Amino acid sequence: MSSKKLGLVPRLIIAIIVGILIGQFMPLWIVRIFKTFSTFFGSFLSFFIPLMIVGFVVSGIAKLTEGAGKLLGFTAIVSYVSTIVAGTFSYTVAANLYPKLVSGISQGINFEGKDVAPYFTIPLKPPIDVTAAIIFAFMMGITISIMRSQKKGETTFNLFAEYEEIISKILAGFVIPLLPFHILGIFSEMAYSGIVFKVLGVFAAIYLCIFAMHYIYMLVMFSIAGGISKKNPFTLIKNQIPAYFTAVGTQSSAATIPVNIQCGLKNGTSPEIVDFVVPLCATIHLSGSMITLTSCIMGVLLLNGMPHSFSIMFPFLCMLGIAMVAAPGAPGGAVMSALPFLFLIGIDAQGPLGSLLIALYITQDSFGTAINVSGDNAIAIYVDEFYKKYIKKAA
């Protein structure tokens, strides 16, 4: 089967297995070949990340002027709060449970790849500092958003929209396809260093926790939706099943929109609200992705013995809730959008920890996306009730 027909997750799993086999059974000189590629790819990521920030964040924020006034504001606030609550829930579980999972091994893991060095490195510096890119992106995005609300700034908006498309094509045509080879290099290095099975053993348990948190959060969201709309939450969840499995298969909130709209209509939500909320929330509501990312990040921090207090993590989660608005509707989009902000919690995005995080997240990406789209229809019910009580009734 060609790589074009094989999905990203199967390719990553194959890369992990092959990397482990290479690290376990091949000589050092072969492992160093893949280490060399991973080192270069990590340098390219550090070069590409500031460009990606500008490409996605400017356009993502500028697009938020499109909507219907109060409905847009209410939907955006509820989506953001839901995403942050999901991350806080995931952090709370991780902070209390994961230390027991990594107890006794966190001090014995060195992610710097002992005994393995690349044959050569290529100096590739970012064209702009990450912090500068963040400030520039938010400054431009907010300003363009304000100008568009005043019926101005369309030329600049279109310029950044096309730039976003260019970055998306680089991500989809170059970064994502080469990611399995990068992960292969990381895992061959870890296997050669003798730490890979400890890491995978811990994350097998963490994955089970992620699944449990996904379903608990979905149940809570639909229970609230059922309570305010006087509908059976389990019927609402049953109606959501087609979109859930579509998202698992496509790994894309955007690709699931047509099916998700049908699920929303089946719930009895007003058609105009479904048509407005579902496409919007496909971009701005990422509760499932936040649960997965927070859990994977906490696992990486704990395994490496790094600080992970709430005072460190909560500002990062708040920033991530905004940054992921720019996540493209492609596999791995959320974690790629999170990379520029990992420095806030001490993780080097282009280093071994960043690479490990990418691999761990993407193998769970489809299920996080499925929770994202499921929550979108719960939010559609919240917005529908707000619309009926405070807008339609007043009119």
C-alpha cells in the first residue's frame, strides 16, 4: 500500500516500530544516519515555526469578525471557556495521577540521546524570533479584525489569507509527510539509549486516562446541553455518533462539518444556529485536543523531572486556547500550532522533547478531534437556547 493511501497515524506507528528495531538491533553508524536527519528536521522546525505563527494566527484572529454580533461573541466565549476548562480538567487528573505512573523512572530517563550524535549539522536560524512573531501576529490579527468590522482592510486580510494557504501547503506537503522519518530517528535514538520501553510503558497507561477524560468531558457537555434544552443527554450523544466516527477517520474538524451539521439538526437545534455554530466551532472549539495535549505535555514534563505546577501550566493553557484557533484542519494541526508556545513551560520545540510530544500527540489526534466536533453540537444547543431567550424573543 502506498504512503498516500496509508494514513498519518499508521505511518507514525510503523515509524515508531521501525525506529525501535533499528535502535535495538542496528549498529551505531546506522542510528546516527537517522539522528542526522532528525537534527536537520528539528532545525527546520525552528526556522518554520515563526513563519507558521504569522501565517495561522493573523488569519485566524482576523476571521473572527465574520458572524452575527452577539451570537459570535457568545459562541466564542463559550468555546474558549470550554477549551480552558478541558485543559484544566486534564491537568488536574494528570497532576494527581501521573506521578504514580512515572514513579521511580523519571530520574533515569535522559532525552538528550546519550551516545548518539549526528554526522553533521546545518545551521538554520529562524528569520524572526518566536516572541516577536507572536506579538506581531496578535497585533496584526486584532487590527485587521477591527478594520474588517469597519468594512476596511480586506486587501491586507486577503494577503494574510493567501500566506496562510502557502504555510498550510508547506505543512501538508512537506512537514507532515516527513514527520514519520523524524519520529523514526527519535525512537531509534531512544531505543539505542535504552529508554524507549520505559517511555512507551508509561504512555500506554496515560492513553487510557486520555480516553476516559474524553468521554467524561463529552458526557458533561451533553448533560449540560440536555439540562438547559430539556432533552435526554444520552439521545444527544447517540445522535452524535456518525460525526464522532467521521472525525476519527478524517482527523479533521473541517472535513467533518457536513456530517456534524446533520447531527445537530437531528438534535432539534435551530437550523440557522447549526449552520452558524458548527463551522465556527470547528475552528475555535478544541476541548478534545486540549485534553490530549495537556496530558501528553504533563507526561513529558513528569518523565523528564521538569516543573509542572498549576502556576506554570495555567497561563500556558490560556495562551494555547487562543493559539489553537489557528490550528489547520489537518492531522496534527493542534500540536503543530502549540509548538511555538512550548518555551513557556520549558520545552524546546525543536529538541527531543518537542519531537516526542509530536509523536505521542498525533497517535491520539483523531480521538481528540472526535471530541472537539462532538462538543461543537453541545455548544450549538447552548447558543440555540441563548438565541431563543435573548435575541429571537427580543426581536
